[in-house]
Amino acid sequence: MARRLVVDVDDAVWVSRAAATYAARFDHAARLADLVVAGGHHLAAEISGRVATPVEVVPAAIDLAAVRPGDGERTGPPTFVWTGSGPNYADFDDEVVAALRNATAAGARIRFVSDRPPPFAVEHELTLWTPEAEAAALAASDIGLMPLRDEPRSRGRCGYKAALYLAAGLPVVAADVGVAPEIVGDVGALVEPGGWSGTLAEIVRRPDQWRRLAPRARARAE
């Protein structure tokens, strides 16, 4: 039986910092492949515009046994959480940072799960990333954050972060960019430019309303 070659891609590597190199390598591999698997419909459309190889969409998958909602009832001000590697702090533009500062001034807590603290000034808790520490930090939080800049690289990302939050039973506040609407659905909020402060302020005022979304978030991940 002839072997089949499948290329799996979950980022628009052709618009990365090394775009020319990665684009050439990706196009070469994709043209040789029998199938390209993409993590989202926007990315699949981009790939179909580059190569003639068939493309299938397989959304981001989460280990549901490793990431679970927290136990017990949570009360008081909400805890927002963001998880990601240091370079992806670039997703936090001035508007989002200002919204976080307003939220903490109103009593909210901000938790970052990363390999380093944020490069901007905001009151926060830092959890150094390991798989176990990330799972524990998510279980101790209320709402997941996924800010994104509306640019080609972000539109080609596949929303693993949002899927991870849902698996932990967290509603998601995400920029309305790329694959986010497909993943978040009605379990959270999709934020347009200019809407971050208002959205976070509303959550701070009514945190229990958002906490009640936890079962729906987990169900959507499942």
C-alpha cells in the first residue's frame, strides 16, 4: 500500500517573522502532500488559495482529561486568565491593556500563565507555565481572555487558547478575529475594536452571570 503524506498546519506560517522561508517550505510540502489538515476554516481558505492539494478542517483538540473545570462555587470579583508564550503578549494592544487596568481598579484579578511576566504595567498574578500549573491556574479562574490584533497572522491562528479555556469551563472573551467566532459561539463575548473596556466592566459588575456559563463552556469543548 502506498504511503500517504498529510501536512498538518495550525498557523499561517507564510506571514510569520521568517515569512519568505516558511512560505516556500510550506508551499513545497503542501504541494507534495495528499492532504492538508487545517485548524480552522479561515486558514483552510488561505491554504486553498496557495496550493491545489485538498484541504480538510480539523479544529484544535484538547486533552479533556488533563484540563478540567475547578471544583466548588466561586464568589467575589472575577479572575480573568490569559495563557501563552512570551512573544504573544504582543496581542495586547494599548486598548486591551487599558481595559485590564480599569478592570483591576474595579476589583478584578488578572492572571497570566506564561514563561515571563507581561511587558506592560498592570496589576497581575503570574503563573510560570507547565502543563500542570496551567491546568490548575485555569481551574482557579473565571473567564479566559484571547485578545488578537486584526492582521493576517492572527486571522490564520486556530484558536487553541479559546478551546483550552472552554475545556476548563471558562467562558471566553475574545477579539472577533479569525476562527474565534467558530470556537467561542455563544459561550462568551466577541469584542470589536473599542469594546474591551465596556465588556470587561460588564463582567466585573455581574461576575456570577458569567460563572453560570461554566457547564455550557465545558459542554462546548466536549
